[in-house]
Amino acid sequence: MPPDERSIIHVDMDAFYASVEQLDHPELRGLPVIVGGLGPRGVVSTCSYEARPFGVRSAMPTAQARRLCPDGIYLWPRMARYEDASAQVFEVFHEVTPMVEGLSLDEAFLDVTASLRLLGSIEAIGRRIKDAILERTQLVASVGMGPNKLLAKLAGELSKPDGFRRITAAHAARELAPLPVGRLWTVGKVTEEALHRIGVRTIGELAACDTVRLTRALGRQASVIQALARGEDNREVEPDQAEQSIGAEHTFDTDLAELAMAESWLLRHCERIAARARQRGLTGRTVTVKLREPPFVTYTRQARLQVPSASASDIYDVARRLLQGWWRSQRKPRLRLLGASLSGFEGRRQQDLFEATSSTPASDDVQDRINSRFGSGSLVRAGVLRTRERD
């Protein structure tokens, strides 16, 4: 490896949500499992590999998926369970490098350049990660390796499922050349169509395209996209990015018209937000409520806590007042979506004796311990139970 070349690993869990469901319910293994919203407005979050030959894909309307795969097993997402599995996966990442950039619950980039001397080659580290994830979670990860983010991600994608592949700088042009231009990072549908209009359909054709001609078609982004086509990508792995907010929201299959039910859903969101904040050692000061009425009009309401907190009760008290204020202002309140978030995070500090205090209530501590032992959602406040009737 050249002395200035980086070693980047991309890890992406295979069909993560669906794989967790098949793990927890062995009777679903080998069957087409589709996880997502199940109502008329639902969207597929992910699906097992058994569902993909039917044409089912992530982000597809669930109604369309049902037409394509009528005998599939359709399940609501269990986000708390997936978050638990994700935490185990990310523990593995941090055992090999602090340079971890999480992209989602099931995907991350790792810069292991500084780890090579201690842990061996990039392939040895990649294999260690893949095997450790399987051992601890019984879930399969695809691992891609390369000198930059672009090649590492493509290596993983090209070897899925159960992938393990490295693309070196020396072989990048050969590996990339036959792929469609749409596989490149930053090339969306509009850019792809512009390239097709000038006869450029593969990454190899893009790399070899006349620069002037390409600039006429794409404008200022032409040089960046052509560099990517050559396998060049200078993006850094950005670890431990400061979390801007922690949120939760839900889109209802039928519009919500009862304030009491809306309050129950809001409490459910606040419990999840508070638990995640405590897990990360964060306290926040700003509470935001997101409200969407049909067909697609969205409002936000925001207020500040007197003292930064990670208490579900503190967050809910403020969020509930915001919800009630909006509800009273509407002639005929209806909600298609309801969400909440906590932001304005501050580090923990010693309280001033004359300042208002906000300690974590015993109820939150008990809830954390029970949910940690028996699984997230095992213990919830009574007000949340109403929402499970609509799950």
C-alpha cells in the first residue's frame, strides 16, 4: 500500500430489519419478509432477499409491494429492537478504530489506516469485523474495502449478500468501467438522464468522455463526477459527529382526530427520545413537536426546557403543551403525522446550588434497567398502551 493511501472499510448489514425479524422468528427464514408501514400510506423500509426476485424494493409503497408479492410476510418495524442490534454492531466497529462514521443504524464507514500496524491488513480487519458481528448478533454484514469511501462502498455493494470484497486503486478503473453511471455517488436521476442524452451510460464512458462536452451537459459538477468515475474520492471519514437532535415520529394510516390518542402517541415518542438521550449521555434544552395535517401541511412548534434534561416527563410536559396549543388553534384538528425531537444538547455539568435542578426521575432509571434486561419497550408508561391498539 502506498504510504499516503488510506484504508477505508464500508459495512452494511444485509436486509437489516428483515434479517432481525427472521432471527427472532425462525419460522420466517426462507420466506419473503417485508418490513414497513402496513397501511394505505405505508412504505417498505426493507425486505428480505427472498422478496427481491418479486421486484420488491426499499422505499416502494407497501400497496405496490403487496401486488408484486401477495404471499409475502408483512411486518411493522420494531425500531427499539433494531436499535439494540445496531448498538452491538457499532461496538464492534469501535473495537478496531475510533474513526467510525455512522450513516444509519446498519451502515457505516471506518477509516482503519492507523489500525493496520496493530491489527494487520485491511482484509484481516474486515474479516474480524464481519466475524465478530455474526458471532455477537447472528446477523450477516457485507464488508467492502478500498482506498476511499467510493470504492469501499461499491466493493460491498457488488459482493452482496454476505459480501466481502476489496477494490484497490490500481484496479479501480477496470472494476468501475462496466457499471452504469447511476451507481456513482452524486449521480441522481436528473444527472443520469443528462448523461444518457449525450450517450454516456457506463462509468467507463464517463471517465473517458471529453471534458468540454461533459461540462456542457452537467455544468460545474462535471469535473467532480468525472473524478469519481476514475475512482478518485477525497471525502474523509467523519467520526463522532455531534448529534444535532434525537427524534421520533409516526405516520398514521387513518388521520388522528382524538387529542387523547395524540397525547398517548406523543408520550410514546418522548419515552423513546429520552431513553436514547440517556443512553448517549446527553441532555437537551429544546423540544420540538412536528404536526402534519392532511393532505400534506406540516407545522412545527418549539419551546425550551428551563434546565437541560433527558427525562421523559420533562420532555413530555413541554411537548404536550405545544400539542395542546396547536390543537386548540385548529377548527377541525386532524393529524396525518405526529413527531417530537430533543435538541440543544449540552454537556453534563455541576448544578449551581441556587439554580433550578432537573435530575433523572427514579421512574426513568427503573424503566432503563428493565428495558435493558428484557428488551426495549418491555416497560412503558400506562399512557403509551393506547397507541399499541393502533400498531
